[in-house]
Amino acid sequence: MPLARALVQIVVALACLAAAGCETAFAPPPPRAAEERAVVEAEPVAEVASDELAVGATARPPRELWLGADMVIQRVEPEVARAEVSESVQQLVADARFCTPMPTVWLAASERNGRFVVRFDLMRRDWGADVAASAQQRMEDMVAMGFLTRRDVSEVGVGAVEYTLTREGRLYLRGAIDSGQRPAFCAPAQRRLVEITALEWGQFPCGTIRVRFTHTADAWPAWASTASSRHRLEQTWPPLGENGYGEVSLSRQWFSVGALPRGARNGALVSACLDDDRERVIANDLNLSAPPPY
């Protein structure tokens, strides 16, 4: 680095330290050794403040961000506003997915552009008429739900059907059509938070505050257009307009200046289930089928 540039950065850094904080003046930290941990569990540090990073009025960025951590999972402060908790839980509830697995089918061909051919004639021949009819009906349901389009391809074989993923199908597909395992379409459940009923601080698998709440659905999800999809929803959660019980654990998640994901809010309350090395968030523990309180 040229000497003049280095002197400028040193002067800026000293000015920031004297002013008690302007982390954006610093370039992102240099790459660290592979054995160093990227995630740190930390207590709030009240004296380190940043209006730019804080989400809730009581949130304070942890010191570890200035010590080189890319991401920090922080305990939720006892004085956290209930409105902030409600906003975070509502987002989790709205984004919750309901998965509809594809049936086992005789896959004759699959292309990377989202097209695949199913041989129902061969299924009837080798697996029986009932199995083939059930699978074909479930595939037709997925067409009606907007995940697939269909086209008869009699030139391939009598009873052969070509399916193509729609935009929604590509968005909600989990797994691969030709993976040998059953993929599923996991679409938003579109439920709504009704009320936060209890908050409990502690150490939970995916957070440091456990939130108990009620939730409901005012209407069927846009994709649940078939009788079978609505029946499966009714078997999982209460009927439309009736409340169900849920729970989730939350922590605060902070990122360094250069590591903030696109669209993420620094210091947001999230349900953070970490991998075995406690280095990556891999899931959440949202449960929309919790038992009612005692």
C-alpha cells in the first residue's frame, strides 16, 4: 500500500476512535485463517452504540464485530420491545412453508430447463393401475396449484406426459426432479400472527428468548386451489379463522460491514439454528403446531 494512502487511513481511524465509533470508516477485515471461528456467541456491550446498525432501541452491536468476527449471535436483551419481537415472529410465520411432496413416478426423461416426461403407461403395466392413477391425480393437482404445466406426448408413448416447472414451481421446488429422491413444492403457508402470549429468556437450541404465540389463517393460500391441498392443510393446522399455537426461539444476528447479506437487517431478531461447528445458521425452530399452554 502506498505510504500516503496508509497515512490517510491511520488518520481517519484515529479520528473515529476519538469520536467513539464510526465503523464504516474501516475497510472489511482481511481474510482470517480457516481454523478461526466466524460465529461468536456474545453478551450485549452497552457502551458500543451505532444508530445505523441498531434495529430495536435497546439493541447494541457487540464488541466482537470490531475484533474481526464476520457474524455474531447475541443474546436478546431483557428490555427488548414486544413490538420488535412481534414483527420478527410475524415475518417467520408469514414465510413458513407448507410442503407438498411429488409422488413416485416413472421418469422417462428430464432436462435442465425444467421439463420432464412421466410414463404413466409403464407405471400401469409394472406397478398397477391404482398406483398409476393415484400418482397421475396428484400430478394433476400440482398443475392446478400452479407449480407445473402439462402436455401429452403420445409420440413418446401412449400415456406419456411432459411436465414443465412454472415460475412458482421453480421458486418453491425443494430437491431435484431427477435426483432419485422425492422432491417437494414448499410454498408459503400465509398465516398471520395473532398474539404473543409469553416470553421466556434462557438458552434454547436456536435462540436465547423463547416466544409463545397464537396464529391463524384468514384465507386459503393462493396456491391451495385443490380439495386435496386444503384437506392436507386442515389436517396440519386449525381451520380457517381458528387460532393455533406456536413457538420459536430468537437471538440477535449481527454482521460485519462487508459481510451483511443482501436484503438483511443488521441486528435483527432471528431464529438461528447453527451447524455442528456453530459457524453457520442452517435452519430455524419455528413450530406452528405447538401444544396449547397448560
